[in-house]
Amino acid sequence: MKKRVSFALAVAALVLVGGGAASTARAVARTGIVSLDLRTHKERVFPLGDLAALSPEGGRVAAARNPDNKQCLLYVRRLDGSRQRVLVRTTFPACPGDPRWSPDGRMIAYSLFTKCAVGAPGCHPVQLWLVRTSGGAPTLLSNDAGTVAWAPASKRLAFPGELDGGGRSRLTVENRDGSARVAFGSRHEVYSVSWSGDGRKVLYSTKAPYSQNGKTGDIHAVSVETGKDSVVASGVDPAWSRDGKFLSYVRGTGNRPTLYLEDGRKVRTVLSRPNFTFGQAWSRKGHRLAFAATNRFGQARIFVYDPGRPKPLRAVTRWSYGPVPSIAWSRDGHRILFARTAG
């Protein structure tokens, strides 16, 4: 009984970051993709999906699943779950995963995970494939690649290449037709690959987002034209604003992760809390950063940070049960979409 009372008191003691008043958490919220209208604050809940696989227009999501341990599927569906269309069908244990749309919406890049003994002749445990969203046979782009990021013009891709069994790789850029492959820098555990809005630089970190608590990696920016690889910050999960003016990232000190915003030489603290995790996304226009903060109780809240406002940080949802692993903006900037899981 004491444990239940202590937990209830701990939940009741949570403080609203934006308003400064005590808040009581809601009951368990519905899981799925939540579409939040920032003008009306009304929410609409769709079936769960990975928002990293959201289509450019924001109305569809790509997903991969293994329904029966016999075959694996990569398919596209509307947010409401309707009009599901299978693009890739493979025989288990070779399964697609981590689908990523090209910005023009015409292609999806995905990883193909295979089971083979690492180091064995011809063994390629992670391959990078492309498939047209209109249908057709998939094509192999690389047999030694990790998760991919598309350049804004949809003609080039960046990914961890020369991937070895220990997870180390080199940042690699390649045209979507398989030509002009170039590797940059030395070998790292490469994560969080993304492009600048002008397509001239690639951003990546050397630690995974799950290393937010107490483990700090380096954040690199690479010039695709010159090949210069520079460390620009210390942290994980980096993201550029669309015009490249702001850089956001997470850095952990002990069990206290902090979300930072960097503008040239100026660094701002957006939010810092013990045992929190963060997921973030920049608006497609302007300089608004939406992020989800999830505490150790599995409660999450969505915030918007606008560095141009006198009071830049505001909460746009209440605390609700269910972690939020991914977040995205609608094209018009009126809505935020976030995936809420059961924990």
C-alpha cells in the first residue's frame, strides 16, 4: 500500500514546465499517432506508426512487419489505416525495416536485415534497398549500409557505409542510381544522419539517442563538396532547422539529459530534467522546435520552442501516460504529429 501511495504522491508532485503550476496527470491516453491542431488544441488519434516513416505530404506512413514468421512485408497506408498497399514482400528471416521516404514522395529507401554469420564470405547482414512508391521491383543500393537519410532534392542519400560486425562505419553519400559513392571521415558508430536544408552538409552523431543518459558522443558536420568533417558539438540526436541557423541536440550529465539549442556561438538550454528522454523535430517553415519530453514514470508532454519569442517555451499538451518516441510537423505548420506508445 505504501508503494502505491508514494507513486501517487510522486505523480502529483510533477510540475508544469511552461506554466509553473502543479499538474495531475491524465488517465492512460490512447496509443497511436496523435495529430494535434495547434490552433484549437484538438487531438485526433490514428493507428500507431513510426513518424520517421511519414510521407512528405503527411498523410501516409510506411511500415514493415513480419505477420507470421514466414514472410515479411513493407507497405504504405493512410494515417487512418486504410488503403494499405504492399510494396515489398520477402521470405523470413530476410526482413525489411526502417523505411524512409524521398522528399519528392516517389521512392522509399529501406534496410533489409538478413541472418548470416558476420565475417562469413558473402555475408551482408544489413543491406540498403530502394523501391518506388508507385510499385515495381526493389533495387539494391548498398550491401553494407545502415539507416539512410535523403538529400532535399531526392537525388542523393547519406548513410553509415562500410558497416562492419561491430557496428562501426563511415559516413557515405551515394546517388540513388548507385553512382558517385563517397565515404567521409574515419570509422565510428554513426547515428542520426540528416541533411542541411540546402543539401550541402550532412549531420551525424557518434552515439545513439538511447545514450542520452550519461553518455555523450560527438556531433559531426560534413561538407559534401569538400569532404571536411568537423565536430560541431558534444551530444546525441542532433537536428538542424530547415535553414541551418539553429542546431538542437541532447547532452547527458549523469542521469540528467538536457536539450540544447545552438545559434552560432550562443548555446541555449531548452529543457533539463533528471531521467527524461527527448524526441524532437523542426518545423518545415520558420524556427519552431517541437519536442516530446518523457519522464521516468512513462508520462510524456509535448512542447514548442520558438527562439524568436520573448517567452520561447510553451507546453501544448498535458502530461499523459505513454512514452512518445517520435514527433513530426505537418507541412503547413498548423499541426504536430506524435507517436504515443503503451510503454
